[in-house]
Amino acid sequence: MLAIFIVVIFIAFEVLVIGFILKHIISLFDALAEMIDDQVISTPRLRPELLRFAQLMEAELCKNEFRGGWKDKPLIALLDKMLAESANLHSAYLRGVRDDIIEEAINLANTTMMMTGNVLDN
């Protein structure tokens, strides 16, 4: 009879310990879920149009990778390039060729991104 009583006490103690551990595990998962929610909320969703545009920009950057980077380019050089790309876009618009307009708009956007990136990094 004493052995059964000891076993019951031991099982009750284990249940309490397991309950205590589970309570803390649940608390940790709740805290983790809040952290994930905060991260998801603070990261804006990219609009499909922006994502498509960024993919076109990246494809053009990859195509011209052999030219090297832009991090060491003086801002005035990038500004001059941006103005030239703007003129190219205007010419493409006047020609009315859809693919040329897209290509020149992407070139202008990439140059603007390069200039903005250099300003933000300095």
C-alpha cells in the first residue's frame, strides 16, 4: 500500500513538473509568434508591379555585370548618366517602340538606383 502511495505521489509530482515545463514552452512559443508577427507587419509587401520592375532592373544589371560596379562612381558621373538615360528614354518614347521604351526606362531606373544607393551609403 505504501508503494502505491509513493508511486501516486511520484506521478503527481511528474505531472506538476511536466505542466510547469509545458507552460514555459507555450510562453516561449507565444513570444516567438509575437516576434514573427512584428517582423511580418514591419516588412512591407512588394506590389506585383514593383516586383516585376525590380526583376527587369536586376536582369539588366546582370547583363551589364562585366562593366563593374557603381559604388566608386562619383555622383556627378552618375547624374550625367542619369540625364543621358533620360534623353534616351525620351527618344524611345518619340519612336514609339514599346521594347525600347521599357529598356530605356529600366536603364534610367538602374542609374537612379545607383546614385541613390551611393548617397545612402555615404
